[in-house]
Amino acid sequence: MKVTVVGAGAVGASCAEYIAIKNFASEVVLLDIKEGYAEGKAMDLMQTASLNGFDTKITGTTNDYSKTAGSDIAVITSGIPRKPGMTREELIGINAGIVKSVSSSLIEHSPNAIIIVVSNPMDTMTYLVHKTTDLPKNRIIGMGGALDSARFKYRLAEALGAPISDVDGMVIGGHSDKGMVPLTRLATRNSVPVSEYISDERLEQVAADTKVGGATLTGLLGTSAWYAPGAAVSGLVQAIACDQKKIFPCSTLLEGEYGLNDLCIGAPVVLGRNGIEKVVEINLSDAEKAKLSESAEGVKKTNGLLEL
Ligand code: NAI
């Protein structure tokens, strides 16, 4: 299993590290445009192999796509992250050009790869890859919901005073502060709805804190987060590489599911060796449907900024 990660910055390197530590891939190639940067990150990571006990071979390259040839999975993290006070949507101008050229170079050398898009604004960047390549929809996956759901579980556990392994919850919709739809009604602690334990007001606060989870970290760090994003990407890569058939909320091209069309937005999907093997349609309440359709409007507005 060969995995390429484009962008050896904060998220790309974290993702490569988690993939290596989980020890399921034979090879990870890090590629960056910055001279020597990916090579340096790869060497540093390889020097953790004997300490962390993994056999994955990590190599780095400065923009030489021939080194990525034959990748089974390719992750796109190249582009600029937001600074405090910025929205993800403000990154579109620079990141659209980067994502378009990177995806085309990746596919040229790895025509069978499954592409995972991470660069922001992620739903729109995922849509861009659909519009500018001829890959089938099962092989284009946007990572956002897996991270947002992990942040939701963190906030739920905090509100409940429970260990995180006790709670379950999912965030669907667009990967933006306004567009996320944390499914509070369906969140559980050991199969019991969390609403049995905490007030509606507290649950609404959990949802609100989840939606600004990225912005909160950007305020603290001065740039966007990397550990949880890297771990979330590695979870998707592992589900595909090991054909796990796990369900994650991912940005996917909807064609009528949830009453939505012609956009990529977060919905629960089954991930296996063929990438997105199924979009799962869960029964949403009228209020949840309204939030999802409002979120879709926001994503479509950002998509409208693309020069296709
Ligand atoms: P970073 O600045 O640390 O790393 C980005 C890397 O991309 C840099 O090393 C840069 O040299 C490289 N790069 C730029 N243009 C390139 C090109 N044409 N080819 C190859 N490499 C190129 O940024 P960070 O924090 O790693 O974030 C990366 C992206 O991921 C940002 O757009 C950020 O907003 C997004 N992100 C998305 C998340 C999600 O849940 N979808 C979560 C966190 C970040």
C-alpha cells in the first residue's frame, strides 16, 4: 500500500506520522514545493521508526511526482492555512490553483489512486477535483466531518464529565464554522441519548463550541491545528487501505441523497478499498434537514467563486 501526502506542512506531516505509527502502509511519500522540506520531514520521521516501532518507509521529494507513481491513495494538504480571524472560505483564491494543479499531477502518475482532499475550503476544493478531473465519485473524498465529529465527541465528553470512549456523535454538512451540523439528537453515551444527561441548553453550547472548534484552535495557535486533522486523515486512509467498511462523515458528491445535488458536502459514507462505497442516508428531523440545506446553500455560494 503506497500513500502519497502532498504538502509536508503541519497537517501533511502529522498525517504521515499517524499513518506510519499505525503500521498498515508499506510506503508513504511526502511531496512539497518547498526545496528540501519534504525530504527533511521524511528523514526526521524515519528516525522515529525504531523508537515508535513501525516499518512504513517514509520518503520525501521536492515536487518530483515520478516518486509518487503508483500510489493507491493520495492526500492533498498543500495550500495555505487560515490565520486567526480568517474563515476557511477566504483561502479559496490561492488554494484552488494549488489543488487543481496538484490533483492533475497526482493522477498523471497514479491514475488509479483514491484522492483525499484536505485543503480548505475543503468542500469546495473537493468539488473542484470533481469538476477538473474525470475520476469517478467514489475516488474523491473530502476530509472534514471526521475531524469535526472528533471535536464534537471531545466537547460531549467534557459536558458529560465522561471518558471520550463512552460517547458517540457525528457532524455532517459543510466543513465551515456556520455550515457544520452536529447531530445532537443522535449523540449517545453508551447507547443512551446524551439529552438524558444534560440540558438542551448545554447540548446547544456543545454544538456551538464544536462548530468553532477550528477557529478556537487557530486563535490559540496562530495557525490552524494539525494533530487532530492528521489523525482524522489517517483514519480515512486506514479504512480504505484495510478495506474496513467503516462509516465516517466525508465530503462527497451528492446526486439526490438528502435532496441535494451538484455539490460536495459532509454526509456519512462507508469507506473501503473502493473509496466511498456507499452514501448512508439517515433519517433526519425537519430541523436537521433545514440546517443541512442551509449549509448546502453556503457551500454552493463558495463553489460559485470557483473559476471553472
Ligand atoms: P502548512 O502551511 O503548514 O503546510 C502547507 C504546505 O503545502 C507547505 O509546506 C507548502 O510549502 C505546501 N505547498 C504549497 N503549495 C504547494 C504545491 N503547489 N505543491 C506542493 N506543496 C505545496 O499548512 P497546514 O496547516 O498543513 O494546512 C494545510 C491545508 O489544510 C490548509 O489549507 C488548511 O486550511 C487545511 N486544513 C484542513 C483541515 C480539514 O479538516 N479539512 C484541517 C486543518 C487544515
